[in-house]
Amino acid sequence: MQKQADAGLMPKKETNKNIALLIMCLASFVVPFMGTAINLSLPQIGSSFSIGVVSQSWIVTIYLISTAIFQVPFARLADLVGRKKIFLAGLIVFGLSTLLCGLSTSSIMLIIMRGLSGLGSAMQFGTSMAILVSLFPPQNRGKAIGINTAATYFALSSGPFLGGVITGYFGWRSLFYIVGIYGIIVALFSIVILKTEWTESKGGNFDYLGSIIYALGLSGIILGFSKLPDTIGFILLAAGVIGFVVFVFMELKIEQPVFNVRIFVGNKVFGLSCVSALINYASTSAITFMMSLYLQYIRGFSPKNTGMMLIIQAGVQCIVSLYAGRLSDRINPSRIATIGMGIISASLVGLVFVTPNTDILFIAFLLFALGLGFGLFSSPNSNIIMSSVDKKYYGQASATMGTMRLTGQSLSMGIATMVIALFVGDKAVTPELHSSFMKSFQGLFILFVVLCVVGTYTSSLRVKDRNS
């Protein structure tokens, strides 16, 4: 208690670590659950609003973009006004906007509400890991992160199955209603249970200009990538890169920046871990989206049966990540994470050779291997990132880790959207377009293999560093 008080983490009341961990796990469940469950609803949503595959992908992508661009600014704001306040507000915004998604009368309204849901998610994710790490000492941190990650993967594993069942029996709108109500209940539960406020920089200044440039730069990069190879895509991408360069130089000169880019300077382990996370998510996040379309459009699976298949990957992730987190407290976590990336790379190679007639057992094996690789990578890599910075940077490190994840997921969906647009266009995948869809499927996973091999290399560089 005294150490925590000295660190300025718990200025008034003590929060029970185990109860706080329970809250974080409950909160960590709702967003990834919706992320995987909604993929099973996309064909039904597309039919309801008469939109094609590319438009369907924006229902997923806009949420990822919104979460990515707001996560860092809200993490800094949480340091100023209190992490608990921002965390609770995020849960409420997410819950209410998700309910409104179910009430959408058009695809445009649905996409807008999904963007607002991403805003709530950014407020939550930018603070939850920082709160968790503030409570647990280094020797137990990997275990806590592993449990929290296992909750996330449990959500991922149950998402496809429950999403498929709910969509199949009650329709896609019911999925948003259930998740929205759950989010509000968790928020109310958190208000009652969480007694402590974590305020690292009370009285400091908020960098509004830096936040705007950061949001515009990241939006340009993500949107530009999703519009390639069109001319507007290159323009947006170039503008985003320029904006990001300006942002970095500005933050180096500001006394109280929205994001302290100096934590990258001289911290090889932190930098490599963030890059590895970005590449990992960029090369894997669209797998569920593509497999859902493949199983339903090409193989004729129902939403329920598709969920049963996709539960394999996330179920293995859930189990493995729990033990990998504990293991990373005892042995070099960089080595564990690198092995995980290697397994993912090999699994992606297998997906390249999937055809409309591939044995379902082989596909199940690939999903199992992907879950194993994800489980070995995620918890240890998170432990490395959060343990490689000083306590005063926990909020920014948590936000950076979340931003790498969401940016990677956005890029992954952007790459998928680009490849589908090239081969299929913004059309429903009718039997006449099955061949074109399979070309986009195989081409996409070839790109993902290349990305993941690069990520495995960057992850391996940390193994040689004594500080990892």
C-alpha cells in the first residue's frame, strides 16, 4: 500500500487487486466479443441493407479506425482527470452506441454508430491495462496480464459461436441489443466496485493541437491504405505520413505532449515489441472476416456452423494465453512471443492453399495452430511492453500497445478491403463470383505471410537483448 501511495497511484483509497482484475476481465470481454460476433452477422446485414462485401467491411473497419485514433489522446486525458473516470465513460458510450447500432435504419447510420462505439472502446482500452499494471507488481504482472488476455480470448472464442447462434435465431439486431445492455451493466458494476482513482498528471496541460494532428495523420494512413490502388488512396496515405512526421517533431518539442515519443528513444525492447504487435495484428486480424465469408459464401455454412468452426482458433488462444502469461514471468518472454509468431507464419502459409474443396479437418487444424501461435505471442508481448517502461509511462505504454493493435487491425481490414475490391468489387459473393473471391482469399494470405515473417524477425531481435 505504501509503495503504491508513494508512486501516486492510489492517493486516497485502496482498491482490491483481484476485484479490479475481475472488472478489467469483464470489460475486456465485451469489445472483442462484438468484434468476432459481428463477422457472422455481416452477410445478414448486407442482405438487410442491400450492400456489397466492401461496404460490409466498413462496418468493421470504421470501428477500428475510431478506436485507433482516439486511444492515445484519451490515455493522456485519463492521466490528467483520472483513469477510472475515462474508463467508466468509455463503457457507457460503448454500451449506448451499440444499442443504437441495433436500431439503425440504414447502413450509413449503422456505420456512424459503429464509429461512436469505437470512441467508447478507445476510452476503455486506453486506461484498462494501465490500471491493471499499476496494481500488480512486476513478479505477478505477467500472470495478471495472462488472465486478462485469456478473458479477451474467451470473448473471441465465444463470439463466433454465440454470434452465429444469436444471428441465426434472433437476427443481427438482437446481437447489438444484447452486447449494448451487457456493456452498460459492466459500467454500473464498475461504478460500485472501483473505489480508487488513478491520476498521474493532475493539473497538467492537454495537447489539443498534437491530438488533432495525430488523429488526422493516423486516419490518413489507415483510410489511404484501404483506398489503394486508387489515386485518392495514395494521396491520403502521403498526407497521413506527412502528418505523422509533423506530429513526432512537435511532440519532441512540447513539454507536456499528448504522447511522449521519447519513450521510443533508447528503448529497443519497447520499440521492437510495439512493431511486432503492429505487424502481428496487421497480418492476422482479417482472418476471421475472410474465413466467415469463405465458410458462408463458398462452403454454404450457416452462421451457427461457421461460429462452431471459428471457435477453434479463439478457444485455443484463450487456454494458451493464460499459461503463456504465467510462463513469461519466469523465462524470457521475447523467446515465447517469437515462437508464437513463427507458428502463425506457418499457419498462414497453409491458408494460402485453401480451395473451395479443402478438407474441413485441415482447415480446423490451421485454426488450431493459429490459436496456439496467438496465445504464445500476445500475453508475453504485452508483458514485455508494459514492463519495459517506468511507472509514469504506464498510461502511454498501454495506449501505445492498444494503438498498435487497433492500427494493425485497421490495416489488416484495409488490406482485405483493397484485395476484395480488386478481384470482386463491392458486390455480394454470388456463385458467379466464387472464383474471383477465392483469388482474393489466396492473394490476401500471401501478403499476410510476408508481413508475418517480417514480424517474426523483428520479434527475434529482442531475444538477443539482455533487457528483454
